[in-house]
Amino acid sequence: MQPRCALVIAAATGCSLLVACSSDNPPNPYPSGATPTAMQLAPQSMVLRPNQMAGYKRTEDSSVDAGSLADQAGDQSLVATIKGQGLQQGARVSFSDPNAGAAPTPFATVISEVLIFRDVAGATAFFHDETARRSQPPQGGTLTPLDNLPLGGADQIVGLIATLPAQSTGQPPSRALFALIRRGRVVAELLGGGAAATATDAGFTALVGVQEQQLAAQPQ
């Protein structure tokens, strides 16, 4: 199971600002009738950051659109559906255990994805559709709810656990934990997968808390 799981600040520059430093009546740096550009949401500012993932190596940092989401799901009919729901932009980062001789990380893979929709209605529709798409057990495995995830100021949250038995002799059983979070018109998907002994509910819940902090820190 994988998810298909910068603030833009307008700044005025120029000679007029230099003059303003020594003037009792500084000129307006914006053109007549114009207003400063508001801070805008950007998905790259809301995914998990490397400094929040000690011990992991970032292995992917990419943008996401309706086409890439459909590719991940293996269903090209989703392109029209997701565009109709108003997806504007998205970003995805992946982290993995660098396997460099240090102590293993709790999860072999962590994926953080953030999608921004035109409005709350579109984000809510995607949230419900994505929950249904995710609510299918993996082949040969089981799927159970992951309850008691912190809401962290979000409007909606759903958690799932996919468990697979050992795939070969000497390999441990594995778990993939998934959370879908909606805050306003922003939807985040978070996945952590690894050996069942280390990919624990508690460890994943801590990551969910960090992801929710990323969403909460953005302008509404």
C-alpha cells in the first residue's frame, strides 16, 4: 500500500524602499490601488521535513497531480474525477532507512503527501473517495482500523493498518499504517511501513502528530 501517499510571500523591492528609510512620509511600495499578495498555501511546506525525520534518508521529493494519483491507483478514470473535485496542487516526499550501519529506524519507509483542493467541498469528496479506495485488504493480508489517532485540530482523520505474513523464510511479518487527514481544503496522506515488530501503532501515531503540526502551521 502506498499513498499516491513554500509559502509564497510577495515582497516589494526597489529604490522606493531605500528612500523610505530616511523619509518622514515613506511612499507606498505597492502600485496605486494594489494590495499586498496574501500568503498562499503550498503543499511543499506541509509535507514532513528531513529535520523531523532523524535517522531517515529522503528518497523522493516530487509534485503530485491528478494524473500521478491515477497512475498510483492504476485507474485512469480517476483523472477526471479528481480534477472535478478541484485538485490544485500536491507534493509527496518519501523517507527510508539508509541502512548505513546505524540502528534501524522504526519504519523501513515513510511517505508524506499533501494535496490542496479549490474548496472544502472538493477536499471532503476526495477524502471520502480515498477512504473507500484504501479500505481494501492487501492480497494475502488483513486490513483493520487504526483507532484513537489524534485529531490535532484537523476536521477529519481515518487510520488503517494492513498486515502481511512473512513472504519468505527468515523474513518477519510486515505492517503498513496509513492515515488520511483533512484540514479545510487540504488533505494529507501519511504511510509508515516496515517489520511488524518495529512498525508500531505508537510510533506511527507520533508521526501523525508531526504531520498534523505541519498542517496546523499554515495560514487558513
